[in-house]
Amino acid sequence: MTNKSVNKIVLTALFAAITFVATYIIKVPTLGTNGYVNIGDTMVLLSAWLIGGIYGGLAAGIGSAMSDLIAGYTTYVPGTLVIKLLMAIAAWLIFKAIKKANINKVVAYIVSSVVAELIMVFGYFLYESTLLGYGLAAAASIPSNFIQAGTCIVLAYILVAALEASKATALIKKLV
């Protein structure tokens, strides 16, 4: 195993742990849905932008799913794992494509995060309405999921801008 492989695995575990903390510790219960709004998607987006690929997706999915497991939302664990993994991979692919096209990096952050958060909102609606059997009642979670999405997009951009200003993103990129 090369040093780069070990670095990716360690960064994946670190980002999964940070995603777990951001999801589990900082949460606000939502009315009428028995769920909660959290800032975990902030780290889902950072996992996509800083680690990327399957590793970023695994950090996002595992960290978020562990929060559901430990918080007692066991029926959500498989859905969360897949939804967050897909969010991070989609954000990474879009970010990478926009950057490659020499379009402003801010646009890449915004577009990739909006698409990722739309995957979250509609992914949970589909999961709840079909696999959990809530039907159209699952639509009740859409407004709070949009609030979470908007909050996390703003927080993720602020954090990535701060990390870029401090040159931390360059260090992370060297490791992966």
C-alpha cells in the first residue's frame, strides 16, 4: 500500500468522524417529522471538494449513517449512507468538470453544492415515501431539508474559503 493510499484512508476516516460530529452534535428537531436539521452536509460537501471520488463519498456516507445509527434512526441508516455518498460523488464530479472548463471556482462550489443538496432533498423524499412507506406524507420533510441544504451550502463555502485562505486545502490536496 502506498503512502497516498494510506493518506486517503486516514483522511476518509477523519472526514467521516468530523461528518458524524457535525451531524450528531449540532441538530435542531423539526416539527411534525420526528427528524432534525443538522449541519452535517457542510462536511459532506467538504468531503467532496477536498477528498473527492469514492473516498469523499465514503466519508460523507459513513459519517452521516453512523449519526443516524447512534441517534436511533436505524431505519434511515441505509438511505443516509447511499444518499450522502451520492451527494458527495455528484458534488465532486460537477466541481471537477466546472473547474476543468476554467469557470470560476466560486461557481463550481455553488453549482456542485446546489446539485448535491437537491439529491439530499429528493433522495430523502423518495426513500421515505417508497422504502419507508410514508407515501406523500414524506413531503412534510421537504421544507426542513431545504433549510438544512441552504444552511450547509453557506457554511461549506465559508469553511472552504477559510481553508483556502489558510492554505490548508493545498496541504490536503497534496495528501490525496
